[in-house]
Amino acid sequence: MQKEEVQKLVEKYLHNTATVEETEKLFHWYRAELKSDSEWNFEFQEDEEKLKSFIFSQIDLPAATDNRFIGTRKYYSLAAAASVVIFLISGLYFLYNSNDVKTDINPAKVAVTPVVNDIQPGGIKAILTLSDGKKIVLDDSQNGVVLNQGGIKIHKNSEGVIEYTLIESENQKSKTEISEIQTVYNTIQTPVGGKFQLNLADGSKVWLNSASSLRFPVFFAGDTREVELKGEAYFEVSKNVDKKFSVRSGNQTVEVLGTHFNINAYSDEPSITTTLIEGAVRVIELNSKKSQILRPGEQSKVDRDIRIQRKDTQAEVAWKDGYFYFENASIETVMRQLGRWYGITARYESELPENHFEGAIATNLTLLEVLEILQKSNIHFRLDGKEVVVMP
């Protein structure tokens, strides 16, 4: 495609006006350019602002406001530069940062070891388990009422979101009968390669990441709202000063009144992380009973203690919006995330360089497309069935 056509497609995509066909055309160009030599090669001094200016002048896009660009090599093709612009503005592209990375890598010569099959990305899917043990496969269920449970309607709306709402009718159950519903719990579980959104009976919204589960009452009676999380979820809690909302995950509990936050409590991660987007939460370590208040933009790490740090919240919630977002991440951290989405395991063939990864990759790419991008860090991969062999 000519630069003018690329510019128009990028502008449409960034303004959410691109059609499905136009988006596919842009992504096809983007991926094809990464795999081939480009006629637009240039050198730049290691000056971030000069590099940005050059990129924007080449494809005539307005200057990006995101300042997280990391220039680690001396040579880029215009195709890679254009991809960087897309990353700067909307988080579509991936970059890496490492003290040991060679400075003369040619993307055209980098390729994943040939394999027979690729692995497709995950999607929207989950299993809802009712209190009587009945299981409902949500990705296969039609939109509309899934079932009525006591005085609660479980409904899958037009956007594919499961909602729990109180049934209102002339034959409404008595308060005594409704209060008994609080003892009825459901569990929603996403498999490896699945994610799902759930709206609880109080209006709170929960997004579950892959390989996660949430146990919750179908109706919040009494003066508390308590749920239990395994894995990772993003919460937008409906404010109710009379009913404290709490999330139990491993050896921590998070208490809130109404706020937005993310909890990563996967068992294979070194600690439980809670990242606050807005509002305020109290993080409690259950063994020591220690607690800390989080403010927006802060993250707690809980293992045997509670540690608080400032955090770029975009990296923590990117999964909800369809991206892997790596921030100074090791190859082991990267592979754990890929493992939950593509259903693969990683094997490390030998000692690897201390690469640390920065940037974003869309989760709708196939596994091989992701690995091709990651190989720009001078780490190589071999796909053997469901196992990815990581090599220097």
C-alpha cells in the first residue's frame, strides 16, 4: 500500500471508524511489512524526539502524547517505524529493552522455526456452575434468559454479558425468602484461552481473565458483599456505603465501597497484586492481619507482607481491552501470560540473556505471530505441539 492509504487506514482505526475489512487490511499490511525488507530504511541519532518527528513526518500523523517509546536499536525500517507510531498512539505494537540486545538485528531474517500448526488466540468463553452443580457453557448459550434461580434472573444480554437481576413482579417473593438467597452461590470459571464479563446482582461489573474463577452469591442480602477470586479479574464495584464489598483471593482480602481495581492472584505468580484505578481500597494480608490503603495509581504486592508502589495502571488492565502489555517483564513473565491465553507451556533450553520486555501486543494474533514479534529481542522459539521451547 502507498503511504497515503496507510495513513487513512490508521486514522480511521484510531478514530474507531474503520470497517472490519479496513482493519484487516491495515493489520495485514502491518504484519507483512514486519516480515519483509522495506525500501524505506533510515538511520537516526539516538534522540527520541528526532526519531518521533521523523516517523510522524513519514506517515503524516499528529504527534503522539504517549512518551513511553523506547529506542534501543540504531536501525529501523519505515514499516517498523509506522508500527511504533501505532503503538505510541493506541498500544498495538511491541518493543523490547535489553542491555544485551544486538543492535543490528534484521527483522526480515528473523523467523520462528517452521512448524506444521499454529495456535489460534483465545476468546470469550466461560462455564457457569450453579449451586446444585449444574454447569452452563456460556459461550454456547443464546442471548436472553439463561434461567431463573429463586427470585433472581440470570440473563445473557445482547453484548454477551451475564447479568444477575432481581425479578420484579406482582408475585414478588417476600423479604424473608429473598434474604435466604444470600446462601446460594454460583461460580463462573474461564478456561485457559477464555475471558468473560459478569454483572453481579448489585450492579458491580467483573471481567475475568483466562484460567480464572469467581465464586459469588446470586443476591447480596445483609450488610456485606463478599466474593472469592482465583486468577485475575478487573472490578468496577457499584457504590453502596451501607454494604462493604470485599474480594477474597489467596491470603489477602480487598475491601471497598465503590471503585475500580484489578487483582492478579494466579497461583504461579510470586505474589498477589492489586492495582487501583480509582477510588480507594484496603488491602489486608490475612496471616499477619496487616493492612494498607491504596490510592489511585498504586499497586500492592502481597506475599508474606504488603508492599506498595506507584504503577502504570494501563499495563495491569490491558488484558481486559485485548492486549498483552509488558512493563520491564522477564521472558518467564511473558511466557506465563502467553501460556494462559494460548494453552501452551514453556521449556527453557539453556540460560537466556537478561532481556526485559516493554510494550503491547494484541491478543487476537496467533501464537506464531506473537513469537515472531518477540524474536526481535534476540530470543528464539520452537513450537513443539503445545510446548514452546525458548532458546538464545
